[in-house]
Amino acid sequence: MYNKQSNTRQHTHSFGGFILLQAIALLLLIGNTGYGQERIPEITAMELQRDVFYFSSDLLKGRYPGTPEDDLAAEYIRNQFQKAGLTLLSDDGFQHFNIVTTVEAGNRNSLRIADYEAVMKEDFIPLAFSKNDHISAGVVFAGYGFEIDEDSLQWNDYENIDVQNKWVLILRGDPELEDQESLFISYSADRDKVLTARDHDAAGVLLVSGVEYDSKDKLEELHFDKTLSNAGIPVIHIKRHIADKILEETGENIGQIETLLNDTLRHFSFDLSGRIDASTEIILQEVQTQNVIGMVEGNDPDFLEEYIVVGAHYDHLGLGGPGSGSRVPDTLAVHNGADDNASGVAGVIELAYKISANKKKLKRSIIFIAFGAEEMGLLGSAYFVKNPPVDLVSIKAMVNLDMIGRLDKEKRAVMVGGTGTSEETESILHKLNKEQLSLSFSPEGYGPSDHASFYGENIPVFFFSTGAHIDYHTPDDDAYKLNYYGEKDLLEYIDKLLMYLSGMEEPLTFKEAGPKKRSGKGYRFKVTLGIMPDFTSTEENGLGVGGVNKDGPAYSGGMKKGDLIVAMDGKPVTNIYDYMNRLKKLKPGQTITVDIIRQGEKKVLIIQL
Ligand SMILES: [Zn+2]
């Protein structure tokens, strides 16, 4: 009640559009967080808008998993499910699980060289993927730490040394930092070098930045890189003056050695006589988050123990920052995630009201889920399929909504993923399309959102999205930019689909469509976008696309002939060399963003390699 009054009052103020909308969002929060609002069973643009404004307001701080604001969002969803008349599953609608969100250096980190006791965070820091251990051992200098055996490049820093059970001191980067095409690039990541050292039975690795690599000699900041597996040996980043102490007996400092290596392009390694005593302690911080789960039970006794799942993730990137998935990791600001994925979860809530009101018509039961921690690697949906509240084989289809708020008014383009995962999918989707949506299909069951977890369990999936855009994973993904009437149309279409799936005599016939998982290993394999560069282009600010291979990932991501690629994963691409270079660093299965210019307009595509 209070809320409504406040809203009306605010409308009379002459704020600019953006500020006004923010103000409304704020009042919704301060008021009654929307619970008290009467809702009708029908899907309405206004109700969608109200929910999206709530989820994407600054007060929810980007819904980062494990934060109080994340819990607030989950509670809001649970309460809406309850009001809609859903049966709450799991623990009163919440399915809790633990995730790692941050890494910290513990108190037990130490580093001693002869009688010098180094100071953590001033002289050294353990890297996030370091193993926790205590090692006292001799030390070997191993140049850039390469072991490269290619036709066009031979460089083995381990040739004449024995590093077994010793610390290895390694320079970061490579000797051709200026060279964008350098063959060293694919070998120069810290983690790759540590792996090589471990293959040679090193006890631990000390990494140091040369002067050319980082004149400021900044210590690495700890951030969780979403891989729980550590390197298997301790890894410490040390400052140059510490490296110089280790190298003292040689009469050279690390800067001089770096210059020599880079100028001659000849590798050399050597034993040192000192001992290094060090402990590493990396603490992975666990927090609790949750999925929110409710159900509308079917009416047909023969079918009600079969289920159709409809879900959307409600988490987002919080304040962004390095390692968060933000495309502007240097900017710490609320990533509101209005399209990604307040739009999807608002959609699930609206569908819950509508389907609950029509439950007499249901055969199979419908389960509604808001997933947590999707942005951290589909963690909520992965937890759900490992700990399902109903038998997994009784789940007959999964419909995932991720970024459904930006339907273009003219083009009405909707991307549907997973269309190859059942025999019947394509014909059903065509048949139900009375909304004149311009559907584009991609068959793969795996994809960059929660449906992938279900496809991995042989469940037919539907992945709906209105596509990526320039604000994707930035603080500018705001509520006022959404097309709520367009989203309503799309949801009405999805409602028909859910009712159809619930009522089918025989469930969908599952069909395999592409790999079940992201391939975790083999990151030295080459990946391809499946495009043909336009070699005739005179464009100097990007790479022209001369053709797109229909079987390639670029095609599935919506790339077209004539597009100009200007960035990959947020890093600029100005020519074919940049492009090749960026490509080299990508791993199969990885999802990347590609910024393009199409007919003068900037667009962002999400491409799964
Ligand atoms: Zn996202």
C-alpha cells in the first residue's frame, strides 16, 4: 500500500528517465519489496517490470552468491512462489549448497632466504593456485621455465639442470613481449610454467617479474579463478629484490639476466647454492547460497510423477572486479544484471502464477527453479542435478530462460538453444509460434547456461534468450533498457510450450546434440571460431569476416558475413594478428564474448568454442 502511494508521488517529479526509474526501484525496496502487491495470474509487462526493477536495483548489489543481497533475492522468489500457490520443495523452497567465492592468503605463509625473513604481501605472495605446503630445499634458476619443442621453436630451460625436489626460480612472461605473434605466447602463462616445473618434479616454483615484464614489480592480487584444482606444488610470486638475494652469488641481478635472455634469445639455466625455506597457505572461502524450488502438481495420476522443469538463474556478478566474469573488470560498480538474469527469473515467477492458475489443465507436474551461482560456472544447476528432489529420469524436459528481456521490437529475434536434443523439438516450436517471434535454432544441448547441466543428464533442453548486447556483463545492464512487452510475448509463447510439454501423450524423445561437457583439459589444443577472415578488407580497426562456417561456433553465436570483429573477450582485435593471438589463448569449451560492428552498430556475441 505504502509502496503504491510512493510510486504515484514519484511520478509527478520531473526526474530524467533513468533517475526516475532508479528512484522507483528504490522505493519498491524500501516499501514492501513487492510482496504485498496484488498480482493477477496473467503475464503482464508491469509485473515483469516490477520484479526486474527489484532484482536489478543497486540495493541488491548485483546478487553475488553468498551475500545477504543474494539471500534477499532468493527470499523474494520463494515468497512469490508461495503466493502463486506452488508447493515448495527441498527445505521450504530452498536448496542450500556451498560454493567457494574468494581466496585468501592465510597466516602461515612464510619465505626465508638464508637469514632474510621475507614479508608477505610486501616481498612475496602465494598464488591462488598454489598448493599448501612447507618446503625447505635448494634452488635452481630456470630462465623462462619453457620446455618447447616445435618445428619453428625450440627452447628448453630444463635441458642441463636437475630440478627434482628443488625450488625453481622462473621469470614470468617471455622474451618477446612486444611481439604480438610470438610463438612463446601459448607457453607463457604462469600456470603453464608451473605445470612444466611440476612435470620435472620440482618441489615448488618462485615466479618473478622481469623489468620489461612489469617495471613496477607489482605482486599478483589473489582472486579465485573458478578452478578448484591447485597446481600440486607451492607457487610463490616474489619481488625482484628477493630474486636478487637468491641470485647474489652470481654477481648478476634478475634485471640483467632478463636483458641477456631477451637480447640473445638463448636460454640458460643454472644451479644455485642457497636454500629456501617457505610455507604456503591459501584459504578458499566457502559461503552458502541456494536454489529456490517450487512445483505445481499435475492432475493426471498416470503422469503427475513426471516433471517438466522451467528455470532461470537469479545470481549475477556483484560488484564485478577481476575474476568475476565482468567485461570491465577494472571497474568496481554494481553489476545490476537486469537482462542477465533478472529478466529470466521474473519470467519464471510470472509463469508460476499463470500455470498455477491453470493447474487443472496440467498432466505432468511443473517444477519452477531459480538457480544460484550460475555465473560462477553453472553451480546451482549442477548441484540440482546431483541432488534432485525428484527422480532425474522422471524429468522429461528442461526449459531455461537466460537474458530474455531485450526482444528487438522490429526483428523479434529469439535464440533457442538445444533444439537438437529431442526428435520433436523443432516442429513443436514452429507449431506454437503464434507470437510471430523470429526464432533461430541452435541444436547443441551444451551451452553457456544452466540447461547444460540437464542436457548432461540426457534430458531434452530448451534455452531461450533474446541475445547478448553491448551491456552484457557490465554495470550498464539496467532495468530501464528492457522491453517488457516483448518479454511478455515471449513468455506467453513459453507458457504454451510448458503446457504442451506437460500434456504430451509420450514425452520428448531425447537425442544427443553435441558434447555433454566442456572439455576441461587440453588447453593447448587449437580452437577455431569457424570464420573466414576477409583478407581483402582495408579496415584498420578490426578484422572483417569474409564468411562463416555453418558448423562452427561463430555461426551458432550469430556471427554473419560482413561483421567486423573489434574485440574478443574484452581485448581489442585490430587485425588478423591480434585475432590469431587471441585465438591461441582460448580453450575448447570456453565461452567468450566477441564484440563486432554490424552495419555501423556495435554488438556483442557470445560464442561457445
Ligand atoms: Zn551472465
